[in-house]
Amino acid sequence: MTEDQKAISLILDLLQSSKRIPRTRQWIEQECFLAGRRCDLPTLLETMEERKLIESRKDALDIRRYTITPAGREALAEL
């Protein structure tokens, strides 16, 4: 597995375990740091969103929040 694949796996696992609570990029970044994964998170999140593994929405405070999609759950199960 490449470092990006490991980071994608970690992010999908984090979002899956958060019980459908939308998470911010800063929260994901903090969790990746605590897990020892360093990556270009904005680019990685954009790539994951393009591949439909995650989706994002802005809330009322104009903060982008991420959730895992069904395709992301399937990809996590395959890893």
C-alpha cells in the first residue's frame, strides 16, 4: 500500500466510525496526525470526493463537513 492509500483507508475508517456525524477537515487532519499519517489532506480529500468515496457539504456556519458514502463503505470493506 502506498502512503496515500494508507491515509485514504484511515480517513474512511474515521468517517465510518463517527456514526454519520459530519466531520470537518481540521478534525480529520488532527486524527491523521495522531495516527502518524502525514499527507496533503486537502488534495487527498478532493481526490476522495471525486472518486465518490466521501461527500462534503457546507453547514450554516459555512464550514465544510465530510461524511462517508456507500461507495466509501464498500471500498473500506475491500481494504
